[in-house]
Amino acid sequence: MKLPAKEDELKRFLASLPLDKAAALAAAVERERLAGATGMPVDVILEALRPMLRKSRRRIPTPRRLFCVAFEDLLIDGPREEKQTGRILRASVAKLWQWLESEGLKEKLPALESEIAAAILARETKREQGLVAQLRAAAADAVRTSFGQIAPEGPARRALALRFGGEAGLADVEEIALLLDAAHEFDAIRAKLPRQIESLTNEHLAAIRDIYDDLSARRPELCPYVALTLLPRLAKPWEVLRLASVVSRRRDDTLFSETDMGVVGDLLLADMESLTDDLTAAPPHKMNPAVVLPKLERFVLMSNGLIREIGVRKGSKWGQHLVKARHLMSDAMDALIARAAIEINAVLPMQRLGAFAGGAPRRPDLLRDVDGQKLERALKWGELLAGSAKFATDGAFHAAHREAFERVAAHLRQYADAMVQELRTIDDGHRARAEAYVAAAQALGDAVLGPEETDLFRRRVAAATSARA
């Protein structure tokens, strides 16, 4: 494959590749790098392909990638406000690797990388595994030795934290060292569990229970990572709470939260709070239903799933957090839904006839052209209003949604009736503007009321137009 010469052109070209070709190209250039070849802009190519490669499992092993397998289930992109046990930023891994190259394993790392690369290319799996185990053990020892010499508080600790992106980054590195040292303990979990689990079965739970019981007898400090390794593999992450009933033999959130499995429940609740924060922090004028609706759906599913799995009580630790999160989500959606009615109705202005506003009839206000930006924004609000309906009850914003929907529906229907009357008598000079408003009303009707009801409006408009002709 001939690649464009200029870097910008190269990146645009690579971004346009289908997933299968992107994965094949990445594998080829990574093999070239493992073999020590030069002359090809490997880093530029892989950086451009990285967004697509995250969707693909067709990645050849590299020393750094094999190093990370020990904790790959815990990796996140961020951002985050504070360190969470069981969540490691990819940026922290990059900083750790830089430290190993420049200081921690300055003498050992180049040789180990070279030997691992040679084993990969020669397909010597057993030798590769042994060398990767050496790399992990050496890295874990380097972190423990170097960090252990520094007082828990003081200028030396602060300087070290700055090097790794703050205390949270430093805690990431310390957690990585723990997992590197125990990498072989979790090989059994990764071997027995599929990478993607649509639904957690009794067979899965039985396998995990055996692993957990063995670890609890030998290395109890690793027990929380049994659930943490399982969590990102689940299509329904709240199902991880079923592990509590296996470990504690009870389905009780108070007991569960006090065990070493409680960390996963804390993560689920933190994720729910993060979803509410995202919705409350976003400016209304930037509201995007393609972003809001998936987050709303995920929140509702997580909330219902958590309650279903462990029966959270309002007086319990988790129950209080859940109630708080649900209230925040409800308030956020109440505000968004109320805004939807205002935004949608404002696109189709009407004016009252006669001197008294009370019960006077209304007609479409055609003094100005349709505002294209307002219409585009209103269509997004209409998508939000329609798309959020199925979550209104479980999301605790049913009353606000019903009020907003009824308000918008009444306005659209009244506008349709008034516009049909207007079209029967309108002069030619205002017809084009009226037709633009008709198109806007129909688009909004499709978004909120649905095409079936809006089609009736279309037929009435056609009849009124033909009758006048």
C-alpha cells in the first residue's frame, strides 16, 4: 500500500480506512518496528489509526502491550476528579513507562524489550511469556524500591507525584505495581471468562467463586480485584453485584458494602453520579440528544439494575447515594424537558386577533422568516422530548415530561389548525414564508408527535392549497 508523503495527508488517508484494513496496516507496521526497521513513520501511523484500533482485537503483541495485559481490564481514558480503586488512567501507564525507560529500569528495559520482540516475531510463546513475567516483576520491584524510600508526606513525595500527574497518578502506579506482582493470579480469571459477557450465568459465578475462595486463603488483599476484573467485561455491569451473594451468601447491600467486594458497588454509584454531573454541567444551548439520551438510558438501567440485584434500602450507605443520584438526575431532566417546550414552541410564533387577548383566536405570525438556527436547535429538543419518554417514569421526571409534551403537542396542533385556515386566504406575497413555516411545523411534528399524526397535517395543507388554486 502506497502511503501519502505529507503527515497531514497521511493522517487523513489513514482515518478514512475501513476497520479491517486499518487493523492489517497497524499489524504490519508494528511488526516492522519489532524487527527494528526504520524509515517508516510508525508512531504517526499508529496515532492516526488508534481511534479505529480500539474497536478491533486484531492487534499483534508488543512488549508494552503484553506488560499491560496484567491490568488492562482496569484501564480508562478519563477524565476523573480523584483516584478510584480499580480504575487506572491510560495516561498513568504512559508516565510509568517513561519513568521505567529513563530511571526505574534504565539498564534492563532495552534488553528485555528486544528479547520479547524477538520471541514475538519467532512465535516462541513460552519464551515470550517468561520474558514478560520478568519485565513485570522487575517493574513492580522498581516501583516498590524507589517509592518505598520516600516518606508518605513531604516535598519528595510531592515532587514524585508531580512526575506522575498528581497523587491520583501516583496511586495508579502503585496499584499497577500490585497487579504486576500478582499478574499470574488473574490469568485464571481472564482464561475462564469471555471478554464480553452478555449476561452473568451461574457457571460464570461458580468459576469465579473457586478463584475467590482460593485467593482469600492465600492473598486476601487481591480479592477485590476478582470483581474489578469481571466488571468491564459485563454488558450489564450491575450484574457484578451477584458476586456478593456468592461471596457473602446474602443479597444485602449493607453487608456487601462492608466486604472487599464493596468497591465495585462504589464504582457503579460513582459512575451514576458522573452521568448526572455530565447532564447538569452541559449548557442548554449545547444540548445534544445523541449525547444526553444514551447517558440517560445508562443511568436508568444502572439504577434499576442495582436496586434489582441487591434491594438497596434508603437508610443504607448505598441507598442514600442512590437516592441522591436519582434526585440529581430527576432535577436535571426536569430542567431540560421544560426547556424543550420553550425552544420548540418559539419556532412557530402565533399572534392573537382582536383587542382582548383572553379568548381571542390566534393565527400564525408570519412577520419574520423562519429562523433556521432556532429550527435546527428545536429539532434537537424535539428529539430529546420524544426519545426520553420511555425513561420518564424510571427516571422520576414523568410529571415534567407529561406537562412539556402536552404543552408542545397542544401548540403544534393549534398551529396546524391555524395554518390550514391561513393557507386558504393568504396572498401570494406571503405564501413562500407560510410554506417555510409549514415545513418547520411538519418537521417538528414528525420529531415530537410522529409521522402518522403529522401526515394528517400534510394532507390538510395539500387540500387547503389545492382548494385555493
